[in-house]
Amino acid sequence: MGRVDSQWWLLVAAMPFVTAIEAMLGFLLVGFTYESVGGMGAWALLVPAAPFVAVAVAVRVLLPLALYRDAQAVVAADVAWTPDPANWGFLGLGLIVVPVLDSLLALVYLRRRFRATAE
């Protein structure tokens, strides 16, 4: 079993969770706004969600770097898979504006990474 000396995969793994929470917050925001048309606005939900939004933006922006750096570590390790760090980084960069696709990319990367390190 190969050991990859990198913790960047944790940031890659955070991407699907961020997307799922964003979807739930969006659903709650729409429902809350619909129910409170007469009184309070959507800001009542956006203000408590602001810390999560800041973390979500950071994870999304750092995803290409995390993919690139972790792929470099995988290449340097003695494992069966040798990903091209530039390709994974550019894929991450191109998909950071598409929430579902960036999460799928993260899941595909993690699946390939853990299959290679489990051998």
C-alpha cells in the first residue's frame, strides 16, 4: 500500500459537502422567503449563513490548488496512479463555477486516489 504525504485531499473531500450544504441552504432560503413575503425578507437567513458562505467560497476557490498539490504528492509517492497535476488543477479551475460538476470532479479524483493508495 502506497502512502501519499499530503493533506490536500481533505480540501478536495470538503467540496461535495459544501455543495450539499449550499443546496440545502438555497432550498431553505427559497422556502423562508416564500413564507415571509409579508414581513421579514431573505436577509434573516442570509446573515446567519454568512460564515458558511465565506467558508464555501474559500473551499471552492482553493479546490484547483488542492487538486494540483495533492496530485503532485500522488505522483511523488510510490502508487499505481500517476495523475497529471496540471490537468487536475485546470479541471478544478474550470469547474469552480459549476457547483455540481466541481463536486463530481472531486469525487472522481478521490475515488481514483484512494484506489491507487489502497493497492
